[in-house]
Amino acid sequence: MKCYNLIMSEMNTNRISEQIGEVLRAKGLVMGTAESCTGGRIANMITLVAGSSDYFAGGVVSYSNEVKHHVQGVSEEALRAHGAVSREVVEQMALGAIRVLGCDCSVATSGIAGPGGGTPDKPVGTVWIAAALRDRVVSRCWHFGTVRAENIEAAANAALGMLAELLQE
């Protein structure tokens, strides 16, 4: 599994949220979020922009596997076989957000923010992120650091960056 690194100083949180909004508005698209380890941070970033109600449907914070399964439609098989922090799960979360929220595109995050909970295979700072536009989904594994607040912020920025890339294709 290839993981990507992100340097926080390279991202401007306000600017990426504004840029996403501009693109969504120009294309007449509505987005939603499916967040586990980011706990609603992405939705917060989007709604800090005035007028975001034009292009933001809402979000689901699915910290537990039960919510991932029952609300977002993540299969029990994917959760059992791959764990919540996996490509399979975040891709299903992203598509589930589109379905549940009735939006055009979404981002999904699931990871180990820390400081505990890591394993040798999935150390603290490992985050899977997916971005979806209708039925097209892209996902990546990222590895941030060991500081919880920084991991949450980095994952939220990376998710919006992935959505921006997908919307520009």
C-alpha cells in the first residue's frame, strides 16, 4: 500500500474551501461528506465559506462501524475483511454519502488520528481518503504524523485537494 505525505504549510485551508465552492457553483454540483477520523472538520471547512449552502448538502460523521454500515451502506464484509481504515471502506463511504445525501460528489475519510490505535500495518497517521463524483471514485492512502490535531487537519485538506483534482478532470 503506497501512502502519500502532506506538508501542512503547503495548504491554505480557507483558500481550498473557497476554490472548491467556486468550482462546485460553476458546475452546478452539490457535495457531501462522509467523515470518520476527521470528525466533521471537512464539513466545517466548507461551511465556513459564506454561501456554501448553494453547494453543500451535508455530512455524516460515522465514527463507528455500525454507522458506516447502517447509514452509509458500507458492507459488513468490507469492514470485516479490510478494517475501517481501508480503500474498500472509504470508497463505499464516499458512494454512500452521494446516495444518502442526494449529492453529486463527496469525500470520505477513515484513519488513525492518534495518539493511540496504530498497528505495525496501520501506524498512527495512516488515513484512507476517497473522493467521488457520481459513480467515479478515487482513493489514496496517506501517512501524516503522530499528532492528532495535525492529522485531522492534514486529512481534511488532503480530502478537499483530492476532490478539487477530481472535479478538474
